[in-house]
Amino acid sequence: MDYTTRKHLTLKSCTTRLLLVALTIFLPSFYNQAHALSLSPHQLIVDNNEVHGASISLDSNTKWHVVYQTYSYPALVRYVSSIGESSTITQSLDLNMACPSIAVDPNDKVHITYVTNSGVMYTDNTTGTWSPHQLIVDNNEVHGASISLDSNTKWHVVYQTYSYPALVRYVSSTGESSTITQSLDLNMACPSIAVDPNDKVHITYVTNSGVMYTATGYMVREQITDFGSCDPLGQKIPRWGRFGKRLILEDDSGDKLEVICSEVQPSFDAFQLLYTANGETFKLVGLCPFGGGCNEAWFYHSGDNNNNNKPDSFIRTIWRSRDYGYNDNPNPWTGVSDDNELDWAVSTFDVNSQDLTRVNHSWTYAVPPPLDCPHYPKPEGVLIQTTHVDPPIWPETGQFLAQFMEMIEVSSDETPMREYSLAPCDFDVDGDCDQVDLQLFQRSLGTCEGDPNYNPAADDDGNGCVDEIDQHFLFGIDEDGDGIPNSGDNCPLIANPNQNDIDSDGVGDTCEADINGNHEIDFLDFAILASRWLDVGCGDCSGADLDGEEDVDYRDLAIIVEHWLEGTTP
């Protein structure tokens, strides 16, 4: 180590100590942030000596809500709360001796599951009274279950069976389901579930070794690309996201996806997405109904946890076609005549329910047809309406599609159907996904169909609403949870929702603590922070609000200490 380096390190060490001494004098409250856990006196809230199990959840005012079950004859499931509410959920000879579970949503409505000899039952009081009890898990070997809610108040349940070998399974009201584990080592204890603010599911269960933990993230989304033009006809060899180019993509259960182009009517060749369940005949789950249509497709799966380069299981497929050829009138997708409207036809197939949903989005033309695929500038003008024509599940869905194909008419001068080659997050159609696209997405965040700000392009998973899950799929992971995906975050590992960057070097102030922008973290920055110490609701607080919480406290100070005497990029 040379003299200059030793001198710099010595100076940094000394000034850091000097800073800490100043803190003990100037900011004594910095050292008083931690306090020990203390417990209130234990209170008997249910006076009943036959209680078998209980579960607690809190409302928005931190009032407790409890569900419990007795082993009386007949058994009872009861609900009580610290706000004085109480009611019997059910009284039955059919109750299984398993723990009930409770979750309170952001609107302070209560959701409850309990176990009978038929499976897992669900009820809620979202309408003011307990809803009809619904069998959500049809399995007569369930031992215990637990419920939690996501940000959209959709329920997520984990349950365990006493089959041989025993199972821990996960299901949700969004249609997802998966086996968490299957083992001879499972202990007959109730599993537990929690959903975090990013809708990531956390699960614990008990084995003979102790408590096990796992977390399930979002569904994995893969774009289907490189299927090109419908001409020539036949099977295509697309790229199935991370799984690469292949004729047919097969998951671990033997289910298959493939893309073909075939003649569905004389002189009408159409892209088709086919799904084949293991041991069954194929189902048509995606189709382009427009002559000269512009197409994109993607699918969702549960991951590749065994690293065999195959999806563990398919969850959903989406095929979206844009009428970029001559305007099809009437619209063959809806059968409705339109007056110069640009249509999107969207097919969403849910693998679990086997339901195929058909949706049509109608836009004004910002650029008259026929159009290139893709086309710049963006040809979609104002969204006119979204139409649902949701055919029943199979076999009726297949019959509907067969009838639809018989009605297709096409102009003889249409170009072949093509692939939409831009990324789904490229809302402004300029060839890349950047902050502008993120801002366009965020205009529709939190909206649903019917809202004037709803944007079908932002509703990536096709559930009718634009939420954080769509943002995750379109723009990637938001590791620090500040609402800015990593791809556009100037400080991706530390939350800074304001994205302040006083020296405009592309690195957020939270990540470098250079308050005054002189490219060094020193006493000048500390002086600014000290001048705004404990200010609240002060915006960026003269740059001293390094963690983006609109106040100046020990967290901001900790960021300065972490980067003390570091230089930044000019």
C-alpha cells in the first residue's frame, strides 16, 4: 500500500470517527431507534375449553379478528373480533379436526377457510353477511389449510393432505395451483401462507426435521417469437422464450404447445396456437381472424425448477391479433359491422379451468390502413370500447371457433399474416423500452376495463386490470419495491421512488449520497442533512431526503455514513 493510499484511508477513518462523535452530540436520537420487544398481559379472548385451533388477522386499524374451531359435538367454527363482533360460521358433524384460517382485506372484510370431510370450504363477509360457503378444494383427505389475500383481495390457500405420501398444495382464486411438496417426511401440522405487497406467496410447512419455508414468485412469462409470416403454410418453429427454438414445446406433465399456419377457408390462411393436454387431442386456443393481421403471443408457466429446459407446467396462453390489413368490416371476430375501427382480437386460454376467453378492443385509426407490421407512428388512436364474447368451455368453445372460421371473408389483395416484432413494453413504438414507456404504462396503472385510462397493451396478463403484476411482466423485477422496475431505476437495490439525481450522473442520490452534487460525500453533504434534520413532509428536503420518504432521519444519515468520503462519477 503506497503512501497516498494509506493517507486517504487514514483520513477517511479519522473523519468517519469525527462524524460519529458529532452525531453523539448533535443527533443523540440517532442511537435511540431500537427498542426491546415487550409483551402485553396475556388475555383470554375466547372462554371455551373445547377449542381445537385458532387463527388471527388484523384490520386496517390493527384490531384483531379471530376464527376458532371446537371439538364439541357437533363441532363449531366461530368468529370473534376486538371490535365486538362474533358469529357462528358453521356447526356441523362434517367438520374435520383441522385449524381454520382467517384473513382481513384492506376494506376490513373478513375471509375464512375451514376444513370438512369434503375438503376446504371458503366464506367471506364482503357483502355484509357471510357468503354461501364454497368448496374450493375438493379433496376428502385434507388435514389443514391456511388463507392469505393479495393486493387485489384474491385469496391464496395452502393445504396439506394426510394421503400416503402426504401432499402440500397451493391454490388461488386466480386459477393458479401447484404441488409445493410430496413427501413421506411431512408432519401432520397445518401449513401456513402469507402474500406480500408484491403478491409473492410465502409458505411454511412442517416435516419431521422442522419448519420448511418456500416462496413462489410471479408466474413466469415467455414471449413466443420468430414465427414470422404465415407464408409458407405448415408448422412454425418459433422461439419459446428461454426454452429456445423448437417445433413443439412440452411441459413436465406432457402438455404441448405449437404454432401452425394453415388454410382455414379457401384463400384464407391463418395462424393458430394449439394446446394438447397429455393423452388428449389438440385444442385451438389462439387464432388470427384478420386478413393481413399482425400477431403476437406469449405464455405463462410455473418455472423450470428442475432445470430440465422444460416448463414445469403451463398456466395460461395469450394470442393477440391486430387488424393492420384492410379494415375487416364486419369484424369477423365479433360479427359486428364497424365504421372504420382498428380492432384487436385477443384469445386468453386458462390451462387450469380449460376456459378460452375472447375479447375485442376497438380503436380509432390514427393512421389509415393498410399498415405495416409493426407500424410507426402508432396507428391506434383512441380506445373506443372493449367487447367480451366469452364462449363456454370445451367442447362448445371448439364448436364456436369452427363456426367462426366458416364465416371468415378476406380480400384477395391482403398480405399474409405476420408477426408483431416489437417488445410488448414498447408503448410508443420507437423500438425500445425506456422511461417514456414506463410513464405511459403508469398512466393506466390501477385501472380496469371501462376506465378511460385503461390501456389493453398494459394489461399484459389479460385479466381486465392493469396492476403491479403487469408491470413486472412488461418491465422486469423491482427488487427494492419502490415502484420503479430495475430496468429504469437509477438505484435498483435501495428504494428511492423520487429517483432524485442531483448531479445528473444516472446514479440516484440514495445510491451515492452526494447531496450538493460536488461528486464527493463529505462534511458539506452532512451540513445540508443536519440543517434539515427531522424535517417531515419536505419533499426532497434540499436533497437530504436520500431514501425518498419525504423526511430526514437516521435512515438518510445511515446512507451518508455508508458512502462517507466516496467520490462519484462527474
